Amino acid sequence: MNQEVDPNRIVIFDTTLRDGEQCPGASMNLREKLEVARQLTRLGVDVIEAGFPISSVGDFEAVQAIAREIQGPIIAGLARCIDKDIDRAAEAIEGNPRPRIHAFLATSEIHRQFKLRMARPEIIRRAVAGVERARSYVSDVEFSPEDASRTEPEFLAEVVQAVIDAGATTVNIPDTVGYALPSKFGDLIKYLFDHVNGIERAIISVHCHNDLGLAVANSLAAIEAGARQVECTINGLGERAGNASLEEIAMAIKTRHDHFTVHTDIKTEEIVRTSKLVSHLTGMVVQRNKAIVGQNAFAHEAGIHQDGLLKERSTYEIIDPASVGWTQTELVLGKHSGRHAFRARLEHLGYQLDEEEIQKAFIQFKALADKKKLIYDEDLIALAEHGMSEIPETYTLDYLSATSGAGVVPTATVRLKKSNADLQQDAACGDGPVDAALNTIERITGVEGRLVEYSIRSVTMGKDALGEVSLKARFAGNDRLIPGKAASTDIIEASAKAYLHAINRFLYEAEHPIRQPKDQAATGTTP
Ligand code: KIV
Ligand code: ZN
């Protein structure tokens, strides 16, 4: 096995920034991706898959920025087995002390026949050529036979053999469509160990999707069968039903150390913080009863459970909540706190804001402290994230008044400030006060959209809690779901600001389009 030190160490390969970000509506800007990469480093992941550099200029720039700044974990860039993909990935990760190129090519009959129109020998030829080209740039090369779990095992073994002989140092076995069952997937990994000569020269990895809700179970079965790298995402983020959840895998291994002989280097106390950061930045709300990181994961309602817990925690809790980073919501700052304490607390929470952003967030903090006596960490996170947005604020909310009630036609008056322009004011009616405010914003900006998702949650407890609105909208002439988010003690104001946030992003992206390579569909889709 190609693991220098410990054969029982599981390499945690995080793909939140690549496969996770492929989840519709979860896209992050460069600044946000860097923030996530820094937090993943604190969490102790071994590999950060930072993106798919050929897929867009934005992805390339994000991978490059991460490779230039992040030290510690391996930084991987994804590429199809196509020369220009591999060259672009190599260019993006250049300069990082631990660069990896992750090349992939589908191998299953269904993909060979319908997507690639390639026979088996051609697949092997291209896979080998891709690995060799990647090896001409870096010594750390991973190869993934896409849709491996639906590939004929003997052909899969042939591919794995060929890419290891060509120099792949990690071979990843993806369950691309989440079709595998734990015992069968474990058997497939064992089959590879039994049928590939020299398999110990590479680390065998797995990458499981959650279409049947089995991604974590399949990953654990593969570990039992000898896999030593797992690919996963924070909160199980990812396309369709998502990827295997990093926190669930790490905690299953740690909690059931009586069963597993393996371990990870994940600093589990960073799990909740990482989960919250990813959820805030992507707008993907974590379901309340999600294992480990859901709000209810450690909430005990039944009297009999509460009684047991008070007598002995282990009666009903298999994990100490503090060990994954759940702390009592901390009261941190108040009206009289200064900039210094404000900045220090944000840094403690993992946010590195520049001077201008600190200033902007601090002004909002003071305004919030006037309305709300107690300021909690979650309030600060909401402020920091708003202050961190990279999208220029073409429009900002200057004034909002909304009326509604029984027998009243909901109406809103809105005044917006357009950058380098005068204030513009208008009024409109709607089904309710939020609808009225959003309609008025559309009249002023001339941007028409359709709200596809809208959710509101209370950031902390108490009647004066900040309400955080997360929404996704589709604007005329653009298919993409654009996210918007804002927080305020007034939920109509939070809704209006979240909608403006999405409009500003839409206007910015209209001027800075995400360019896709022309032939992406011809030689295989995005993974
Ligand atoms: O799901 C998949 O097959 C992938 C590969 C690129 C690893 O994401
Ligand atoms: Zn995937």
C-alpha cells in the first residue's frame, strides 16, 4: 500500500468545493470558496478537491486561489482524460506544495455505449494516456473510473490495473449514481484487491452518492474491504441526493472504534462550525434531524430520555455533543463591545474579514445591538457572511415600509440606492407584505424574477431573534438558480434584502458570465 506511515489511516478527501458545489443553487464565489477551504484545513481533511478548472473561468480561478493560499492538505483539481483538461488542472494547482490531478473517465457499459461511444480498448487507452499526461505534471495522480459500481467487474479490474501501471497513485471507485448496496460494494472492493496485480502500489478510494440513502453505509463497507480513502462532502452536499457525508463517516469510525481498526485525522470539534459555514454560504439548510449536525441531533424531548440523560449521559447519547463542536449558544457581545472584541470574536469563529468588510459588518453589528439586547455567535456569523459577499451591491435598500393585515391590501413602499446614481422610490401591492416588497423592487430595478425557493429561520432564540431569509430565484433570460440571503430582526426587510442580494448577483453575473468550454458535452459530461 502506498501509504507512507499508517495503513489504518483513512484519507479524508473532501469534495464539497467540487462535487458538493455541483448541487443546483449551491454555487459559491471565490471568496466563499477560500473561506470553506480554510475551514476544511482547520477540520483536518487530507485532500481538498478545489474544483474542476476547465469547467469555467470562475472554477479555474477558485482552484488557483486555493492552491496558492492553502498549505497542509493536498489540493486536487479535477480533469477529464483530455489533454487540455489535464493541462488546465495542472496550471490551476501549480505552486501548491502538494498538488494532485484527479482524472476521470467513465467505464460502465451504459456510459461507453451511450455517452462516450467508445469500446473497451479505447477506454483503457484514454485512461492510461490521461494518467500519463497528469504524471508528467505531478507525482500525485488519482484516477476515477466513473460509474465504476455499474461496470463489469473484470473490465473494472483491467482498467484499475492499467492506470496503476501507468502511474496512478490513488484509484477511486465511484458509485456515481448511488446504485450500490453495502455488501455488494464491499465485495466489489474485495474483488479488486483479489484481481489487480500490484494494487498495493495505489490507495484505493471510494466516492459514493446518496440516491438510495446508502452513501455512508457503502463508504464504510468499502473501508472494511480495504479502501483507505473516502471522498465525501460537508453536510452530504452534492448533486441530486448528495454525496457521502464527511461528518457521518468520521463519527461512525470514531464512535465505533470497537469495530473499525481504522482512524481519521479529522478534528471532530470543528465539525459543527464547518457544517454551519457551508450551510450559510451555500444557502443549503441542514435538515433538523440530520445526524451529527442537525439542530435536533442531540435534542431529547421524551421525558424518559431526559431523565436517563440526567442520571447518566451514555444512556441515550452515543456521542458527546461537545466532541463535534456543539456548544451552548454563547452570549458574546453587546451594545458596548468595541471593534477589537468584534473582530477577535469573528476570527475565533473562523472569519477573516478585511478592513472594509470589518467596518461594514461592525456598523451593522452596532445597529443590531441597538435593536437586540443579546448578540450570539450565530448573529455574528450572519453579519460576517453578509459583509463578505464579493458581489458588488448595485442596489442597496434605503427605505422600506410595508402594510398588511385583515382587510388591508398588502402594500410596500421601497426606496433603493443604485450605485453612483440617485435614490429611486416606488410602491406596489402583492399577496402579502413580502410579495409587495419584492414586486416593488422589481418595478424599480426592472429585473423580473420567479422565486423558486424561500425559507426563513430564526438565527438564535428569543422574540427579538434575527430572522435569516434564504431564497433562490430564476431571473428572465437566465436559467440558473440565483441564491440570495440576508438577515434582519424584521423579516420583511430580510426578505427584501435577500432578494436584492440575488438581483445584485444576477446583474453581476450578466456582466461576468461563467464561460463553459465548448466541447464539454462531446467527450463526456461533467461528473
Ligand atoms: O460521481 C462521480 O463519479 C464523480 C467522479 C468524478 C469521481 O464525481
Ligand atoms: Zn460524484
